[in-house]
Amino acid sequence: MKIYAVGGVVRDELLGLPVKDRDYVVVGATPEEMERQGFRPVGKDFPVFLHPQTHEEYALARTERKSGRGYKGFAVHAAPDVTLEDDLRRRDLTINAMAKAQDGTLIDPFHGKRDLEGRLLRHVSEAFAEDPVRILRVARFAARLGFGVAPETMALMKRMVDSGEADYLVPERVWQEFAKGLVEQEPRRMFEVLAGCGLQEKLLPEIKDVDKLEGSLAQRFARLLWQVEPKAIEKLCDRLRAPSEPRELALLASRNRDALQRASSPKEVLEVLKRTDAFRRPERFKDLLEALPIEAARLEKALAAAAAVDAGAIAAHASSPQETARLIDEARLQAIARAA
């Protein structure tokens, strides 16, 4: 039995990047042998085990054979006779198909180190075309590393889109890769790759322009879509199964973009604060302002002033809920005017 560090850990060490997760491949072992040594099985689709002390993942070397459409259409074969090169050959990109032996020796049968040095994303084999999620991974790695895509890999991805293989992408996997790429250092590169192979037009037709994206995932998603109409955003979010937080902030930005941009008088400012529920959810309002290319400081100052109004004291002296609301609005308007 031989154990090798594989994939991201080898890639990131060669790039001098912090290593987040360490994955290992075990060659020449059976599931029974792993369990006898104290490893705990956790894999559902293929044999993966957790180390008894470190809890890092150790997977038996395996091969995959296409058996259907989409990323789940694979028959997996894991056995002691599967070699390390067999296991590396099934991986997506050459930069992810390297391994390191326990003595530090680099195993690089597909020249991943050369592609790292050339800043290129290149597929390992034609088996790349069997899994459409790999297109999204290429786009995400482009966003993370700023690498270019090898011409033959871009051509292969175009063929995958044209053939309809990418139509079998599962929404949850699309969102997973899309969200990761969106918070990378160069998210624009992700969209360039998707547009280059034709997948953006199929998958994300609502997105036309990509501005500078900063902040959290929800903030970047809102900035990406703030000029898109709410119905189109809802359609996109349904298609991607987007979580509630980014969906909510994107819709809030779209529905209030004009009001946020034009609000100048105390009355207009108060109206936009109420429309965006800024008094009850000030942190979300802050996220909204940070996400959009608008004058945030003025609105933040207005919110602070208006929120300082003692609504409870006003309500105690009002004769009805209607009068309470009117008096609170008047007090907030005065506070906003003084803060301007």
C-alpha cells in the first residue's frame, strides 16, 4: 500500500499558496485493509476514508467509465490493481493531476508543473468531455489563478456545449461552482471563459456586463445583477437554486436602484430607507450600499440620524397608530435634514 498527496495540495504548494485541504490517494489497498488500520469509511459513490487521527480524506485509487449523461453518469472502479497514473488520468486539469510521494517526489505524468509555469489550464484527456461540471471548474480556476485556457481545452468545451452535454448540468452544482468563482480574485475571468465556450449564453443569459466585484458573495451577486429587472433575477435564481441571502440582496438592489440613485431630499431619502427596510435590517442595508456604485456615506449618515429618533417616546404621546406613524416620519425627516 502506497499513499500519495494529490490534486490541490500539490498544485498550491508549487504555486506557493496556502494549502486549505489535503487529499490523499491510496494505491494497492482494499477497503477492508483501510478499516483494519483504523480508517473510517465515508464515501458513498466510491471508497473514501477518514484518517483516524487527522480526519483527512484518503481515497482508494480509482478509474471512472462514462455510463450516462451528466456528472453522475459514471461507473467507478476501485481496486488494488488501479495505478496512481490511472487515478490521475481521470482528473480534470493537468495542474490538478499531480501527486507527491511520502518522500517528497513529484509524480507528474501529464506535465501539470509545466502548465503551472505557463499559467495554462489544460485538460488531461478527452475524458474531460464526460463531465460538464468541468467547464465550470475551468472557469472558476481561471477566476482564482488568472490563468488562460489552452486552445484545445477551449475547443473541447465549445464542443461539449454545442453537443448538449452541458444541458445536463445540475443546478446545485452550477451554483456551487459559480459561487466559488464569484468570490475569487478575478471573477471577470470566469465570465470570459464561460462566454468563450458558449455556456454563459445558455446558463446565464441575464448577465451582460461584469463590473468590478468586491465584498461578500451576496454583495457581488447583487452588484452583478442590480441593473437586471427583478423578474429576470427571479428566473435566474430559480434556475440556479440560489440561496436566499444572495437572491434577497440582488432583488433588493434591482427593485430600489432608481430610488437609491436619485434620493436627495429628506423625503426621498426617508422613502428609500423605508422601502429597503433599513430600520429593521440595518446590516443588510449596509451590505446593499457597499455592493452598489452609489454615494453610500450620505445614506448611511441619514440612516444613523433617522434611527436615533426615539419612536417609543413619540408613540407614548400619540392618540392612534396613524398619528404615531406620521409623527415618527416627521421626526425622522427633521433628523435627516439636520444630518445632511
